[in-house]
Amino acid sequence: MQSRTQAAHRPSTRFLSPEDVALIIARTGIAKCLAGMAAYIHQDFLRWNAFDKRARVAHHSPVGVIELMPVADERCYAFKYVNGHPRNFRCDLPTVMAFGVLADVDTGMPELVMELTLTTALRTAAMSAVAARALARADSTTMALIGNGAQSEFQALAFHHLLGIEEFHLFDTDRSATEKLMRNLRGAGVRSKRCASARDAVRGVDIVTTVTADKTNATILTRDMIEPGVHVNAVGGDCPGKTELHADVLRMARVFVEYEPQSRLEGDIQQLPADFPVTELWQVLAGNAAGRVDAAQVTVFDSVGFAVEDYSALRFMRDMADDLGISASISLIPRLADPKDLFGFIRERAGNMRPRAQTARVAVSLAP
Amino acid sequence: MQSRTQAAHRPSTRFLSPEDVALIIARTGIAKCLAGMAAYIHQDFLRWNAFDKRARVAHHSPVGVIELMPVADERCYAFKYVNGHPRNFRCDLPTVMAFGVLADVDTGMPELVMELTLTTALRTAAMSAVAARALARADSTTMALIGNGAQSEFQALAFHHLLGIEEFHLFDTDRSATEKLMRNLRGAGVRSKRCASARDAVRGVDIVTTVTADKTNATILTRDMIEPGVHVNAVGGDCPGKTELHADVLRMARVFVEYEPQSRLEGDIQQLPADFPVTELWQVLAGNAAGRVDAAQVTVFDSVGFAVEDYSALRFMRDMADDLGISASISLIPRLADPKDLFGFIRERAGNMRPRAQTARVAVSLAP
């Protein structure tokens, strides 16, 4: 680990921990963070064709999934590591954990390593709000929030601050999750009520957000639960075999996705044929495609989370850290006196470095 | 950054820096490290079918490549980030820089983040030696080493310690690189001489190793330079558009690869039709396929570097660090009192955390 002063003299990798990100959010205010994150995402979606994009690379096991999500533009390469393990709460770990990296395309140098667990919750909520601003009715004031786990506060606050939603109808199969959400929303200037079922929660609302964790083909919403004019923000169906909407809900709606090749594999539309019509959201933001066309239409944002959003999130948090003077670094890449003399780095340490371990001197066993 | 004692009480991520890895190598001795690394790789190659494998995911730019290399078995997920930027020496950065992660398949928790720049040089050399033990003539004593950059010492020492090579014929277009290599090999118990050309270097040797950096379709070796019985260890042709051998060298030889789907894209065999016969090395190690069949045969190990090798390398270095008591951790994943209350982590920091930056108190701007 290095101090800030050393870091200035070497090709160092900046590091932001969850504590750093929590501090950024606490000091900046979550409303401003959500608005800033949404602005970065919106701007990057307008630069859609500047990115080298691909569907994320997933490793599935019986209990979860681990994914790598790379993306790059001309200057900057970004990737996120993220898992999804619905049963993690049993061992006191979050369902979704993430970290990410920004690197320089011109040298390959990893310039930032940072936590993305908190940041992903923030960016997913900001993404949902960016989509809803384009797709929900402008007069929306109420939202059902189904799934009251780790991401739910961020969703509620994003829709409150960025769309003016005042009233939340909450449902979760785990009653204590809903109670936690209500506690956390106290003082946020919103009304929230616990509902007895998903059906209860969606009755009469303008927007329905589903953000559930089960890795199954669930049917949180069926066609008869969907009222005219509703916008559905479907966040939790984001993995092969993990869906939230009955296929009829998709069939009755105009469906918007982030990146079609990935969403065909992972989104709720995985239930439908490959030619089921969807619109990439960036086309709506850029004015190339229609969003909502009338007040009675049902719109669905079939969100799975795409690498461009993490590119935006990494850059946003880095810039916020800059503004607040939050900075630390880790030693990830060796600093070489001669870049062709990697071996010399070992020799040098053999001579100069004191061991961190308890006893031994540095042995001269390097002599091959 | 956390201390070791704190780390015991939270889901911490272990961290190994280049300084840590240099210390491990210095204290253990490079001969023992190469032998240990080779043993881990060999063992994992015998478990080939236990791994979920895929070709790595590459982002190409005009000046280099950035790759992610994931792999997993039932228990452990590993990935490596690695770049290749031949012109990096101009800004005093290594051509190849890397780091990697080990994670728990059952929870997705990233358990280790570590440097892989030094470690990749070590693992690539160990991999070359594992292949050569199976493919080179058992009486081999001399090796040409073409390309005397950052990886060359590791290659020379691996072939010395694991195959008994005593004499090295060196060539590089950059004379100072060869001089650096000769300096670093002093005291290693080997003979080395600088040659005027690649053709000079390969004359009369038993093994030819090419480990050059140019991202071009180069022709380091042509058919007329290859003598009967030679084993060619082709390390540097590892990327689309980056090759070292004339196609005729491949056509005259039995060709062995790591993972065929990746090598077809990246190896020297990218120059040949998709049905050109190759053998995956693990089949030879497992006794399922023949390696060298007679003393006059030419064998080529068309190495590109595969994720299973990094899985082996990460585990080897972690185990070595354990043995030496080298241990530090980074705070990468938030520790939550309630795994469904991610938002609470921000509230908590707003109350408890002192800012790392120079002036401000923690503002209570979290109140949404």
C-alpha cells in the first residue's frame, strides 16, 4: 500500500473503497449523486456508437452467476466484475457484489480500481430513472416497488428525486425487507405503504418497478395486473433463467432494452422469439426512435444492466472523488527502472525490501 | 486499507502487490518458484475437463490489446486482466501488465486481488517448460532465445532449471536488451552468447524460443532455419495479427496448443486453415495423445497463454504467500450488518467515518 505522496512518482493505480464511495454519497447527498450519475449515463448513451460493445461474459453455477462486463471507447477501457447469488444473505454477504477498473486504452495501464457494490445500486437506479424519464407518463406520481432488498432504497430515491414520484407501494415476500425499506425512507419526503401482495401494490400506480433476486423464471407481474398507461421498470430479470414478467406483459407493451444482443440472452425477453420487436433505449434518447406514443400505452424497460452504465459510473465516482480530494492508491503494477528489465525488479526487492512477515531476513536465494 | 487483524472479522479481499510477489520469489528462490508453478500448471492441465473454458475477451486498439481471461472450476473462479502494448517502453511502462482475481464460486466473493505482471512472466516460462518437457528431445542442452525483453530471463531460467539447458544463444533487434539479459544471467550457472541474427542464434540448437513483442505478422523463423529434431517454443505470437513463425515452419512440424478455440484466433496457426491439425497439450500430458514420436521430428508449442495457467498461477502465489506469512487486504466489498440493507452502509459512514480529505466534516447531506 502506498501513500499519496509516493503515488505521484510512480505509475500508480488509484483505489476507491466502499467506505470512500459511502463518504462521497454522504457528503454530496444522494439526490445530487443520483442526478449526476443519471447525467453521465445519459451523455454516454448519446455516444453509443463510440463504444466497443459486447454481451457480458458469464459463469453460471447452480447457486449463482459471476460476470465480467468490458467496454471501451477510444480513450478509456472499463470493466466490471459482478456476481448474483440470491442465497448469499444466509452467510451475511450481499446478493450482488461488484468492483471495477478503468484503464488507459493507449497503454493498458489500470488507472483505477474501485468498489462497485454501492455504486452499482446507484447506477442501476439512475439508469432506471433515465429510462423512465423517456418512457413513463410525465404526470406520474406513484410507483409500486416489488422487491425491497438491497437496491430498493436507491430505486425509490432515484424516482423521487429525478421523476417526482411521491408515493410508493411496497411489497416483498420478506416482510422485514419492506420494514427496513420503510425505515430507510423515513425523512425522505415520500409516502410509502406496505402492501399485502404484488397485485395490491400495482393497483392504480403509474410506474411498476420489479427488483427481485430469485434466480428463477418467476411471474411477478401477469397481464391482468397491468393497467393502461403504466410504465414497467423491470430490473430483476437479468440472467438466463431469471425473469420477472409473464410473457404476455411483454406482448402487450412497447419494450425497450439497453443492448439488444445481451438482453436477448438475459432480459425478460429471453422468453420470446428472437424477432420480438424491441427498441434500444439510446435510440429514444438520441431522438432516432419513438418512446411512449400515448398516455394509454404500456411501456416496459427490460433492464439487465450494461457495461456502458458502469463506464459512466466509474467515471462519475472518480470525478466526485477528485472534487472531494478523496484519493488513495494500491501497488498493482511494478515500477521498473528499465521497462524491459522485469527481472531486475525481483533482484532489487531481494536487496532492498524488508519482509512484511514476522521473522526472516530477505534471503539471497534469488541467485538462480 | 485494513490491517490483518481487522481483516479476520470481515469478508475481506486479500491483496498481493508486485513487491509481495518479488519478495516471495526472492525468499523462495526462482528455481523453486518455477518448479512449483510448473507443478501447479501440470496438475491443472490434468484436470482439463473440470474447467469452464472460453477464449479470452479482447479489446484491440491501433496500439495494443487489453484482454480479460476468465476460467472456473466447481469451487474457484479466476480471471486475469492483461494488456499488450509493444510501444509502452517509450513511456517507461512494461509491454505486458497484468493483475488477477480469485473468487468463490459459491458466493461470488472476490477473495484475492493480486499483481500478475511478474507472475505472468513466471507462469509463461513455467508453461513453456511443461510443454518442452513433453515435446523437446530429452537430451536437449542448448536453446536459442529470440526476443530478450522482459520475459526472457524467466524463459532462460525455466529451461535451465526444469530441462537442464546449459547454453543460450541470444538475439534481439535491441542490442541493449540482450546485454541486460546477459547481465541478469550472470551467476546463474549457464553459458550465454550474443548472436548477430536470429539465423545465427538457431544454428545447431536443440530448442528455439521466440518471445518477441511486435504486434505484426513477423517472420522470425523460416523453414530453412529449422533443423531436424528441434522443438520450437513460440511464445510471442499470441494475438490476431501478431505472429512469429512462417507458415511453412508450422506445416513441417507437429503443432501443440493450449486451448484450440483460442489458439485458432491468436496463435501462429491463425495463418493456416481451421482444419490444420493441432493437438491440445493436456492430451499429451494425460497420455491421450502422442507428443514427440522420434528424435528427428520438429515440434512446435504454439503458445498464446490460457486462463487455466493463470488459475494455477494465482493459486500457487497465494499458497506461497501463506507459507511465508505474507498477507494484506483491501476493502473492496462493503461489510453489511444486514445484507439486504446496503443503504444502511451509507448512513453508517455518514455518522461514523472521518473524511480522508484535508478539511471538511462529514456533512449530513445524506438525508434525502
